[in-house]
Amino acid sequence: MPMSIGVLAGLIVGAVLAAVGLFKLMWRVAEPNEALVISGSAHKTEGIAEGMGFRIVTGRGTLVVPGVQAVRKLSLDLNETQLNVDCVTHQGIPLRVKGVVIFKIGDDFVSIANAARRFLDQQKMMPERVHIVFAGHLRSIVGGLTVEDMIRDREKLTGQTRAACGTEMEKLGLIVDSLQIHEIEDPTGYIKNLAMPHAAAVQRDARIAQAAANLLATEAEQAAFARMSEATRDSEILQAGYQAERDKAAATARQAGPLSEAAARQEVVVQETRVAELEADRREQQLQADVRKPADAAAYETRTRAEADRDARISAAQAKAKETELAATADAAATEARALAAAKATRATGEAEAAATEARGLAEAAWAKAFGLAEAEAIKARAAALAENQEAVVAQQLAENWPAIVEAGAGAFGNVEHMVLLNGAEGMSEMFAKALTMGGTGLGLARQLLSSMSPPPAQPPTPEPPAQAVPHQIPIQEA
């Protein structure tokens, strides 16, 4: 039993070791600067055409079946190639261009796939292939330029070369990190001759500059000599001045005694004069205090009183003028107020009379119109009544005018002084009937009334004039 357990444990350990060994054999890891190209089975990689039959792995590990799949490494390190190309410029001048190209395989799968198909087994040949590509394009570009263009603008030459080689380098799966033109050799000396006029100009300018410097140096030396002579002269003049001062000091020392006495006397005179001036000033101050100050005070008092009297008179005159002005202003205002009041009263009276006259006219016109309309209506009514019942109209007219008929009949007895009546009332009636029949006055009046069926148009009564309006007197109180 223990032996079988040991055998089982050994088998397990062997199986584990075999599994680990097999895994290590199958597991492949791509370094950061390399790409694993795995072929032997159908694979599809993004960006790569179908049917390529290989897989690319970068920066990670993958399982590879030994005997079925093959694994090869493609370096992604930088490479460089030295350029040493003989060219001919547009002017026909031969030149040799030297430079360096730094390139590498692109990091994308397309570039790695293109480089793998071309350089997987020939990675050491990449610099030579790149040199051939750049040499051809460099000759073509230099052939379109002049020597002056190449010298003055090397960046232009570099840019055109990189642009021309870019497409071909992309097809090869390569990218250019840097292209530098180090040197342009001139076997014919064209560049040297081209620089000679500039070199000569530089030499000329250098000589001119040297001559100018020499001239400045000579002028500086002469100025220095002149300043030395001037300093010598100034020194001798100063020495002579010092000597004169020494001589003057000696003479002054010899005359010091007499001069001291004269100065002492002069000081005495000055002091006496000062005392006299002070005395005169004292007397003047005394005179000011004793005479002038009192006189000035009296004059000031008199002047002040005169000014006060003058100001009082001026103030009184101004007050009187102001009072007169105020009184005149008050009288003018009162007069103006009275005039305005009278004008307003007159205007109101006129307006009242005009309104009254207008009202009377309107009233008379309305009354005349109403009377005319009433008279016309009455005549129209009588005519209508006469046409319908003439007898009734005549009877009405007789009844209305019977007093006038009686008065006309009684007119026959107007000259009778005495009348005797018989049979009483009957006699009176018969007498009146006879009188009426004999006189015919009543009948004539009746006929006249019947012939003129309508009386003449009556005149409208004249309206009484209204009482004249008395203007209202507005009392005005004087201010």
C-alpha cells in the first residue's frame, strides 16, 4: 500500500513537470523592441489582407504549437545608414552629398507585416536597401537645384528628400526618424570660388576697420600729447600763481601794522556812526510816540465820525427813497386794480344788455309766429264752418255783434229829447222794432257782417319792452 502511494505521487509530480516543460516550450513572449511573426496556421490580423497565413504579436505572450507553427522575431530597433552620394546640380556642377538616415520598422501591424515579408531573413540588408532608395531620390532632387539653393536652404533639400522617399519607405514597412545632410563636398572648387567675392569683401571690410582703428589710435595719442602739454602749462601757471600769492602774503605781512591801525580807526568811526544812527532812530521813535500817534488818533476819530454821519445820511436817504418807491408801487397797483374792476364791470354790463336784447328779439319773433299761426287756423275754421252751415255762422256773427247792432239802432233816438211810451213794455218793443225797420241801421250792419265773412286780420299786440337792465355797480375799495 505505501509503495502504491509513492508511485502515484511520483507519477503526479512527473505529470506536473511534463506539463510545465510543455507549457514553457509552447509559450513565447515578445520583447518591447521586437515582434513575433507566427506562421503555420490560418490567421487574420486587423489591417492585413486575408490569406497572409501568419500572425503578429507585440508586447505580450502567446501559445505556439511546436511542429505545427513557426515563430520568428523581427527587431523593432533603430537602424541607420550613411549617405555618400555623388550628384550633379542643375548647373552641371558635380557635388558629393554626405548625410545620415535613421529609420526603423513601423509600430503598426501593417508596417510590421510589410517589413516581415521583405526583411524577415535579411534584416542586416535593410541599411543597404534604404541607402539605395535615398541615393536615387537625392540625385534626382539635387539635379533640380542649384549650388546656391543647396547652400542657402539645406532644410529644403532635406524636406524634399524625405517627402520623395516617404511612399517607398512606407511600402517597405519603414519610417524615417531623422534625415541629416552633414556635408556638401565640391571637387571642382565652385563653392570656394563662389565664396571668394564674399571673402574679399570681408577682407576689405577688415582692412577698412583696421585703418579706422589705427586712425582712432593716432588721434587718441595726439590728444594724449596735447593734454600732457596742457597739463604742463597749467602746472607752470599754478606755480606762478602760488609764487604771486606768497609774495602778496609777504607784502601783506609787512603792511600788517599800518593796516591794523587804519582798521582800528575805521572800526571806531563805524561804531560812532552806528551810535549816531541809533540816537537819531530813538529821537524819531520819540517823535512818533509824542506827536504823530496822537495826531493820527485825532484824525482817525474825525474821519470815523464823518464816515458814520455820511453812512447815516445815506441810510436815511435810501429808506426815504424805498418808502417813496413802495408808496408809488402801492398807488400804481391800486389804480391798476380799480381800472381792471371797472373794465370787468363794463364788460359784464355790455354782455348782459346784449343777452337781454337777443332774448327780447327771440321772444317777439316767437310771439308773432304763434299769433299768425293762430289767426290762420281761425280763418281756416270759419271758412270750413261757412261752407258747411252758413246760417249758423250768420247767427253766431249776429250774436257776437248784437251790441253793435243795438247801438246803431239806438242812434236814431240820439236827437230825441223827450219820448212818451204807451202800452208799457210792448210799446217800447214796438218802438224799437219800428226804429230798427225805419232806420235800417241794424239791417245794414247785419248785411255788412254777412258780406265780409271773415274779419280783417288782427294785428298782433305789441309786446311791452322789458325793463332796462341796470348795470350792477361793483364797489371798489381803494387800497
